[in-house]
Amino acid sequence: MRDRLRHLIVKELIQMFRNPRMRFVLFVPPLLQLITYGYAFNLDIRCVATAVADLDRTQETREILRRFERSGYFCFQERVGRAADLAPLLDAGRIKLALQFDPGFTQDLRRGQPAALQILVDGTESNTAMIASGYANRILAQYNLELQRAAVGVPTTRSGVPTAEILRDRSPAVELRARAWYNPDLKSRNFFVPGVIGLVIMLVSLQLTAMAIVREREVGTMEQLLVTPLRPIELILGKTIPVALISFVDIALVTAVAVFWFRVPIRGSLLLLFVAAGLFLLSTIGIGLLISTVSRTQQQAMMAMSFFFMPAMLISGYLFPIANMPPVIQYVSLLNPLRHFLVIVRGIFLKGIGLELLWPPMLWLLGLGIALLTLSALRFRTRLE
Amino acid sequence: MRPARLRAVIRKEVIQIRRDPWSLGMAFAIPMLLLLLFGWVLTLDVNNLETVVYDQDRSQRSRDLLERFEASHYFHVRTRALGWGEVERALDSGRAQVGLVIPRNFARDLERGLVVPIQAMVDGSDSNTATIALAYIETITARYSAQVALQIAGSSGPPPAAVDARLRVWFNPDLESKDFVVPGLVAVIMTVIGGLLSSLTLAREWERGTMEQLIATPIRVSELIVGKLAPYVGIGMLDVLLAVAGGTLIFGVPLRGSFWLLLGFSLLFLLGAVGLGLLISARSRTQLMASQLAMVATLLPSFMLSGFASPIENMPQALQIVSYAVPARYFVTALKGIFLKGIGLRMLWPEALFLAGFAAVVIALTMQAFHKRLD
């Protein structure tokens, strides 16, 4: 049995590597994916294109604008003299946000009345809009805080706004010391790049498993394989072990690029990462086999794979936080091996945690893997007979 | 090009597609599934973040502050920790994404007029959620601080001045991510259908050996290409109708511009997408390779580099330049413009021009790449 199995594995590997274009296809797309995700997927907001219509032009408005500019989140690209000039800029997409001080703004402020600052935000990109308006609120809340503390008797500077130095220790205040753990600079690259490892393995192993088996059936060489003394279990192992080998090479490749090129910190154990990847492969190969049993042609296999892969990617927490999803979907996502693998990958890369905290997702992967493999192996056998 | 032969190729392709109801079903099921997921399930909005609190003071004031966090609906205070270790573990294990620590003597020190620090820890591994959460935390704390200062000073003087931020959001007033996502999704769906289905058609003929039969017929290359193009463009257009109907009727995404303009853009885009699929197909002899190439050449760029999922301005310069060659970029711009801003061809003509040019070039390349030869 061991001999027959070895021959089959060797045959599969030869078949995969014979064609130079195929060799290219096995390893370059994963890297390309990593690079595009690493570079293209950037939700960090640094420089929101902003226009200003300051119709009041006083020390106070200039102070507020200075705070916006100094924050680094807003880049003033246009200064216009009329409020009506803001709308065309937003329409054309030249700016994402506009600040408008109406005449009388400062007068209201000095009289102790709420002074309206109009903020217009382009909401087409809701995420950017939300973050940008969050920053704006934060800057104004800080400004208001200082104003109000000035109002309760803290000495102020000439412009009416107390400086931070004067304020300290004169009036009660809550000071926030906020820190982001695991990713102090809040780089979205650190969030997305480790996740790509999961995506890439899943895509490669699913596609290779499903297509390799369906191909034999479609081209007609499956019958030749069946007349050999190979037993079904040997056939399954012979088809899946090469896929697992190639997937591991891809994992090593992608991890190396993530660490050495993108400088994503890896704080936990590399060994644990590979063990988890092995467990994850059990599930993905199981699903690949399952797809191969329901498809007659490679086109069907490809469509079935997309049908599975896209939702699996979307409800894995790769991009969209699972906590935001409806409860039903959150439960469904527990059956998604990618979800558990991503928890492990991010835990190992960013948090540096080990088995003591990661055993639940590992256990899920193991259980899902065994269930899927058994199911597909049974179906596969009945399809053969 | 003879109409009779062309019709024959189209008929053969249609029969082949119809004989495989499973793939055809998938061609409609995948768009619906994506639409449902993006419309209902997926959102980057931040609310009810799991929060762990370590309140060392347990005073009226500390409870006041925590109540404000809770009342904002952005934070869901579930766990109350009794020590630092517990806070750390909650964040490590992912049970909580935000930790708040209020020091002992919080209330007393405030009464004394001191500046009292509170600590907030946010799980930064999801950088997007963390960024939004930090902004909320700062805003809530600053507002609370301002109020406490007034309370303690005994608000006897005139009411304090404040800048009142009047935020108005254009084009998508409720900041619903589905309004942003669904129009762009039409482009992704069409790439999936156009690219994936068509990329296998020629490769399949090679792999199964039926290409030789096709070569032996008097059919011309142009007839074969157009004949293969037409049915898939047809399926793609049906998908567009389905996606637009689903997006507007089920999810209430506004369609402010012209419906016909939208269809016109879709047709131009599909011609290019299906053409690219055929080009890949003509260049590869096995379906596995064709499908891998299709993923990389069509799906990846239209998902990543089109501005669908992540803003193009945030990308490095080199990728921004690459994105100019991605047709989905122009299509996504056109879709968002038509859906949300209601603008017309007067502003979108450069996009239309590019899409038409891309389709023409790709189809010409396919005809050149495909020879009626056996080698």
C-alpha cells in the first residue's frame, strides 16, 4: 500500500510541475494576492481632502482650523470665499469634507452661546466618513473642554483659549490615556496581511483538490485509475497529500513575505502556526473533496468553489467584524473553518498568545476537519463504486 | 462574418450552458448570495463593542462616566474585572475589544481639582474598529470632563460657550455601508460571472479534445469569439438586472441617476470582462490554469484595486497607477455616481470612453491570440 501511494503522489506532483506555466500558477498568485492585500487594502485615514469656507475670519476660527490641520487627519486643499462653492467640490469628489464658519460664529462664542460650525461630509464611503467625522468631533470636544474650563475661572491666553500648560492642576478634569494594544500604530496592514495566509491556503487547497479530481473524471482518466489496484482510500490520500505539501510551501512563502517584506510582527510561535495550518488544511481539503463529489465538470467545480469561498471569506471576520453580524449568522460562522484559523493566525502574529488561549479555535478546527474529511471520504467512495 | 455560422456557434454554446443547469444556477445564486450578505450581514459600522471595565473607585462619579459609555451604544459593558490580570486576559482572548480602567480615588481627586487619568485599552489588531472606537472614547471622555469641571466649580456664572458641530453627511446621510457597498458590488458580481464562466470555455475545448473538431469546421475566428462572447454577456446582463433590482427593492439603495445609463455602462464593462476571460482561456490549455489566471487577472483587481473595498487614495503611488488599467475602477466610479450622486454622462464620459476602449482592445487581442491551429 505504501508503495502504491508513493507512486501516485509522485505522479501527481510530476503532473502539477511538468508545465512551466502551471509552476508559475501554483506559487505566483498567492504572492500577488499577498502583495495587493498588503498594499492596496489600507483603511487608515491620514489625509482627508478638506475644503474650508471661513466666512468669519477671527482668531478663534483660525485657532480651530489650526487644530484640524495639526491633527494630521485633515489636509486643507481648498479655501473658498463663499459657502456655495463647497457643494461643487463635494460633487466632483475633489474633497471629502468641508468646514464652514458662518459670519457671527465668534460673536456667538464670545457671548457664551453655542456657535454653529457646519461640517459637510461625503458619505459615499461610509467608513471614511465615519472615521473623519469622529476625528472632527474629537478635536471640537477637546476645544470645547478647554473653553469651558476657561469659563470656570482658569486664566486664559489673549485669544480667550487657555493653553494646556496654564490649565494643568488648576481645574478638575478627566485625562484620557488611551493605548491600542497589539498594533500601537493602528496599521491596517498588520490586521490584513496575517489574514491573507488563511485566504491563500484556503483558495489553493480547495481549488487544487476539487479540480484535480474532477479533471480525471472529465478527461476520462478516472477509469484508468479505477482499474489499477489502488484502493479508494489510497486514491484519496494520493490526491490530497500533494495538495497539502504545496499548501505548506505556499504558507511558508507567504509568511516569509509577511514578516520580512511587510514587517508584520510575529510574536507567537511559528511552530504553532504550522500545526494550526495543518488542522485548517484538514477542513479545506475535506471541502475540496466534497465539491469534487458533487461536480461533473471543472466548470461546475469552479462555480461551486466560488459559491463556497466568497461567503466563507466574508463571514470569517477577515474584513468585517463578526460581532456586527446578526446573531444567526454569528452562529453559522462557527462552522466556518476560516473564522477559527484567523483567530489563531492573528493571535499568534499580533497578540503573541499560545495554546493556553488558542485551544478553543484549535479544537474547532480539528473537529470540523475530521467531520468534513469523513463525510467527503464516504461520499467519494460511494461515487467510485 | 456570416450570420448563419455565428448563430450556430451561439446556439451550440447556449445548448452547452443549458445542459449544465447547475453552473447556470450558480451564475445566479452567487450574485444573490453576495447581495444578501453585503446588504444584511456585513458592516464596518462600530457598535456594541464588547468592553471590560475595571472600576477601582466604585463611586457615583465613576458609575456616571461608565453609564455614558454604555448609553452611547458604541460600547457594551459586559465584563466587570476585579484586577488588571482579568482585563489583560479578556483582551488577549478576544472576549473584549475595549478595556477601561478607572483609578482609585477618581471621585475624590476630581473634587480636589486634580487632573485624573483614566486608562483605555483598545484591541488594535482590528485597526479600523480600533480607530473608530478611540475617537468615540475621546469624545465621550472630553464631554464628561467638561461637565464635571462645571459641576464641581458650581455652575453659577454664565453658561459656557461651546462650538456646536453641525454635521451633515451628503449622498448617504445615514452613513449606511450598504449604500456604499451595493453599487460597487454590481461590478464585483459581474467580474465573477463574466471572468470565471468565460475563462473556462476555450480551455475546456482544448482539454476535452473538441477543439480539433471546431478547427475542422469552416468557422472563422471572429465568429467563434463573438459566438462565445454573446451568451455570457447575456447572462451577465441578467445578473445586472437581478443585482440592481435586489439592491434597490430589497435593500432600498437609492438609484438617483438614469437606469438606462446604468445598463449601458454594464454592457460596456461586461464586453471587456468576458473578453478578458476569453483571452485567458485562449492562452491556457487546461481549465485549472485558466481558472487560476482568471482569479488573479480579473477577480483580484476588481475586488482590490477598484475602490470597491478600500479607497484608492490610500494606496501607494505604484498601485494607484496600476489601478488606472483596471476597468472595474471606472465602472465602480460610474456606478457610485449613478446610484448615489445621480450624475450623468456629462460627468462620466471619460469612464465610458475607457470602458469602451478596454473592451475593444481586449477583444482584438483575443482574436489575435487565438489561432485555428493545433500547436
